[in-house]
Amino acid sequence: MESIEVLHNPAASRFEARVDGGLAECVYRMSGAVMNIVHTEVPPQSEGRGVAAELVRVALEHARAQAQRVRPSCSYVRAYMRRHPETLDLLEA
């Protein structure tokens, strides 16, 4: 996997990475201490390279560091968390 630099853009409520084809993003909405991750998108040219997984990994790492809970409204994030059971403790109760 190529190195992917993921940046947190709190003003836009998203984690983002510049990749072939443009901007990949993991968009969230905060509700108190709950990060509701609503959408993850990667340009078609960069699909299959682990970009979405890296975006979500960084978003979940951020949530953990900030003592936030996660509501995975995005189907990709739900699937990622099922594949990575070490993240399930972040789920909103």
C-alpha cells in the first residue's frame, strides 16, 4: 500500500486525503461527544488501494483520542468496524 497522508479538516467536518483523481473523504457530524460518520468516498481512480480504510482508521483513532463515541451511519465504516473488532468499543451505546 502506498503512503496516504490523511488530514483532519474540522472546519469541513471530515478527514481527507489528496489522491489520484482528487479528494478522498470521510465525513462526520458531531452530536455532543458522538462522531456520526455519515459518508466515505474515494475517487474511482484510487479505489482498491486502501485509501478508505486509512481514512476510517485515522477517524476512529481521532475519536478514541478525544474520548468520543462513534455512530457508523456509513455502510463502509460499519463493515470496517466489523473487520476490526478492536474498534467496537468506540460504538455509541
